[in-house]
Amino acid sequence: MATSTISSSTILRNAAVTRAAFRHPPKVLTRAVIASKHTRVCRKAINTKTSSYQQRAHLSKIDMFQVARGQSPGNTRRNCPTTCGYYTPSSTDRLIAAVPYLLPFFESLRYGTFFFQQFPISYSILAPLMPLIQLFQTIPFAPLVIFFVIYLGIVKNASFSWFVRFNAFQAIMLDVCLILPSVVESIFRAPRYGVGLTVYQCLYTTVFLYVAGCFFYAVLSCVAGKAPMIKPLIGEAAAQQV
């Protein structure tokens, strides 16, 4: 009799616990839910031009870069349109983000001398930019002035979105990379014949094609609303610094 009473009370107690558990289920956050919440915070911080320091303090810059490219932050590296959504910059931000890439492209044109001699038809691609190129080459100290305008007016200007400032800083870093071939050129004399001249022409053309490829890739990415990642190391360094 005692045994049956104890069993009945135990069953009733277990039933009460079960009912309470169903009324107040434990808050279990799955990995997808956490990633989704993190993404919403990142997107809010990116879209808000004048967000406070507290809003950005706990966000990794790489996470913000991934959201700007339409990816999920944190450990999830692939595109996740169902849980994360995509960051879509405004048309004004896309235009402002694409313009700074003209600086390294104009600086690299002198390395395309042999390329344009070999493929004269490529001049037709530059036809829409010829007025800007002539103005760039005519004004003294134009590269230096434009460099500081981009750095101080865009990169260091908190009123612009992260998307714009990242692209501006990446364009500046691409322009700084052109210092290396200039230094090599100043140390070694340009050969005038033989294998040395062939290697010299190949290096010139390689520098121009690399910068031109980065220019078209970055501009098309900005127009599409995606943050470009220029390899090697330039994109990662820009994402860490902005």
C-alpha cells in the first residue's frame, strides 16, 4: 500500500514538472539563430553611417566585411540568403566607392606602354576616360593631392558608410603598391636590347594588367553592391584597418 502511494506521488510530481517544462521551455539558441542575430547587428552597424562606438565595439571587422559581401559572419563562410539577407548599399555609395579606383588605374597607365603598342585597339576602351586622364597628367602633383583627398575626405570621414571607406582605403593601398616597381625601376637601368628588354617589357605589361584587372573587378563589384577583395593581402589589410 505504501509502495503504491509513493509511486502515485512520484508520477504526479513528474507530470507537474513536465507541464511546467512545456509552459516555460528552456531558451536554446541554435547556431543558425545566433548567426542570424549577429548578422542583423552587423548589417545595422554597416548601414548606419553615424552609428555609435558601442554599436561597433563588439563587431569584428572581418564579420562586417563578410556581411558587406553578402556572407554570414563568424564561422559560417558561405552565402546564407535565407537566414542572413544581403547588404545592399545605396546607388550613391556604390558610385563613391568606385571612383577612388581611378587613382591607381591612372597611375598604372605608364606601365601599359608596351601593351598599347602591341594592341592599339585597346585605346578604344580608354576613350571615355581620356578627358580625365589628360587632366590627371596635366595638373602638377595631382596623384599626391588626390591621395590625400581620398584618405582624409573619405577613409577618415565617419559620415561615409563602411562600404565606401573600405573601398577608398583599398584603392589607396593598391596605389601604394605601385611604389615598388617605381623603386625597382629607379635602381636598375632599363635594358635596350636582348633578353633583358623582353623581360623588362613583360614586367611592365604584368604590372599594368594586374592593376587594370583589379580596377575593372573592383568597379564592377562596387556597381553590383558587393565589397571586392583584391588579392593578395590588399583586401585583408584594408578590412582590418578600416
